[in-house]
Amino acid sequence: MVTVLALACSAGVFGVMIRWEFFDITTQSEYDFMRNAFLISSGLLWLMVIRLELTSKSKAESLYAIQMKEYEIMRTQWLEIASEKMVYDAKKATQPLEIVQNREPIIVQVPEKGKKSKDK
């Protein structure tokens, strides 16, 4: 918004400087007043644009620094988890398989729906 106002004011300065017919300037004092008003307002608006740009740049840099710190933390945690998984997989691969001596099937009885329990 400020940039648009600064550009419009700069166009106004240009229009006054070439004595554009749109402004209908008749006397020299009116011309001087409009020129000075447009120059001052244009200068102030451009200073605001520069200030806003510098502020947004510093905020973006601080946000980037915060995001990089968070990324480092997440990356470190991920590397720790990955290394633990590799250690676990290595231990699992080097251990001999356990042989089950008892080969009887395990039977689990599931109560049927619809039948009531005899305990009640």
C-alpha cells in the first residue's frame, strides 16, 4: 500500500514538474507549493517504503535463524533414532535364532456371541 502511494506521489511530482494540464496550475506560487508538497510527501513515503523493507528483511532473517535451529534439533533427533534403529537391527541380525522346542499349537477359545455365560 505504501509502495503504491509512493509511486503515485512520484508520478505526481513528475506531473507537476512538466506542468501537466491535469493539475491546472496557473501561477508560479501555486506551482512551487504543489511541487514542494509532492516532493516532501514523495520523500516521506519512499523513506517509509525503505523502512518497511529493512524491517521485513530483519524479521525474515530472525525467522530463518529460528527455523534453522528447529531443523537442527529435529535432524539431531532423527539421526539419534536412526542410529538406535541401526544398532537394534545389527543386534537382531547377529543373535542366533531361538528354537522353540514345544511345537504344540496354542489354542485360544473365543466366546461366541449370542450364547449367555453359565456363571449368571
